[in-house]
Amino acid sequence: MDRRRFLKLAGAGVVAGLATSGCEAGGPSGARSLDRPDLLTALAPERVRAIGARYRRMVAGERDAGSLRSALLGPHTLRSRLPWLSPTVGQRIHDDFERGDTVVVDGWILSVTEARQCALFSLLPA
């Protein structure tokens, strides 16, 4: 195989990999990861639902799935439309704690991202 053909194939592979990783439901900013908080592994789903329901009562502008998803995804910028450039949910949670962007819900100190995830989870059928 000559060098030109190798570079074309390698470039096509990179583009295909990036395109498919951005389309996966469980990707960094995919819908599946937004409504599945990591707290589910530490707490029972019922407890996460209760925390989420309480957060929705506390924050008037974030009571429905659409407003919660918008808040979780942030502004529509080029970076937010390219999943491989957007921070992961875990990175957003870390950043929230670094900035002090936290909320107390039922005695739990949560990052705003975690609280929004719980709220979104609480809207899913049990």
C-alpha cells in the first residue's frame, strides 16, 4: 500500500470513529447518561427519585424533562454540538464542585449537575 492510500484510509477511519462516537446514546453528552446519575450505584433508585422530585419542587424553572435536558447540556455552541469536545457528565460534576456550584437536597450536598440528573431520572417511569 502506498503512502497516499494509507493516509486516506487512516483519515477516513478517524472521521468514521468520531462520527459514530458522537451518535451513541451513552456518549459523553448522550441522553442515556443524562438521566442515569452515578448516584444510582450508591443509592437505591427510589432514593434518587425522591431527591430528584425534591429538586424539581425547589427549582421552578427545571421541573420538566425539556428544561432539565437543556440545563444539563448547556448553551448550544459548536462545542456542545461536537460530543467529543464536550465535557463528560463526570467532568461537569467535578467542575461544579470546583466552582462551588452545589445544592443541598434532602440533606445531600450535590453538584447542580447531579441534582438535575436526579430530577430527570425522577421523571422516568419506575
